[in-house]
Amino acid sequence: MRLPGAARLRYLRELVLHLTRRELSLSYQNTILGWTWPLARQLFQLAVLVFVFSKVLDLNIKDYPAFVFCGLIVFTWLSNGTLAASRSILANRHFGLRPGFPTAVLPIIAISVALFDALVALPVLLVILALGHDLSAAALLLPIAFLVQFVLMAGLAWLCASLSVILRDIPNLVGLLVLLGFYVTPVYFDVARVPERYQWVLRLNPAAIFIEADRAILLGTPWPPVGSVVGVTVVSFAVAAGGYACFRRLSLSFADEL
């Protein structure tokens, strides 16, 4: 029996939450640090970047630990979530082959698990900010920035997950793009220091816009251009719609491919 619209949305939400909790429990069971492992990884990476780019190669950026941590949270969520989503259908064949199971939730679960990693790190960032300077009311805009990023990631997740079933090279390609993306995304450097003739490249990178926006919200740094903010918002919803349409179309052949 097909559920009515509102009831189906509640069912899908509860299913995503349940399977996300299950995935988190399985990922960190029998470990000493448990759910704090994502935070440990990000703090270790933060320590390395701060040492290299404030001690060895000083970039002379104010509040550099908080500056880098903002970038790491955004990029780590985007990269880990998209990479996990590209493998989500292949890694959960038993769900994909189950009649009536809404396979579209599997990529969403992947990015939700990665979101949990970001949310674990966020309180530490807020403590660093509170110790360094006052948080402004603009911090209330952070959930909106996260929501828009989630919408973009949902579209990318549906696209990569469905294509991976048809072409198994996609997860490897996503991994290469993530590796390259770290060096062309302002995680550890300031966009303002990039020569103007190259800045347009960064303006085409949604992750760069999200990072700049989060830094503006939390650190009071300059906002990215209004056109870039509006553009990345429109693109995020367009990618979500296109990614879901692609997923629905390709999902018709999942049973044969899996």
C-alpha cells in the first residue's frame, strides 16, 4: 500500500535517521574513541595545517586555527559525504535488491553520516571562536548555509550513486576529484591572496563559496560576492533536482546491474 504524501515523508525521514544511527554504530563499535574519531581526525589535520602554514610557511592570516577549521569542516563534509555516497548503492546491494525499498535514501544516509562528523567538530570550533573573539548574531545564519550545502550534496550524492551502479569507475574518479579539490579550495589559504586573474576559478567552486560564507558568518571576514551566494544557492537546488531525476531514471536498471 502506497502511503500518502505527508506520511511517506515522515516514513522516509525516520528511515534515514534510523539507518544513519545504525551506520554510525557499526562504524565505531569496538573502538576506544567511538564517535569522537571524526573529531580526532579533523583535529590532527588541523594541527598539521596550522603548523605548516603558520610556522613553516607563514601565510600571515589572522586567527589561523579558526580560519582553517572552518574550511576543514565544510570540505571534509563535502568530500567524505560525496565519496561515501558514490559507493552507497554498491555497498548496500541487499537494500537495493529489496522490492519496495526506497533506494534513494541510501545516498542521503551517506551524506548524513558525514554531516554528523561535521556537527561533532562544530562545538570545538565555536569554543575556539568564543575564546578568541565574540560571536555575532550572524552565527544564526550558519544553519542556512549548512542546509544549502546539504541540498547540493544530496544532488551530487544521487548523481554519483546512480552512475556508480552503471559505471564502477565513478567512486575512483570521485576520489581523484576530492584529492584535487583540496588544493583548489581555500581550506588553508585566503581567496583574497590569490591573484585576481585566477580568482574566477575559485568562484566556480561551490565549496569555496560555502567556506567563505561560513567564515564571514563566524569570523567576520568579507562575504563572497552576492552574485556568487545567489548563484551557488540556485545551482544547489538545480543539482538536487537533476541528481534526483538521474537517480530515478537509472534506478530502473539497478536490479540488473547489481
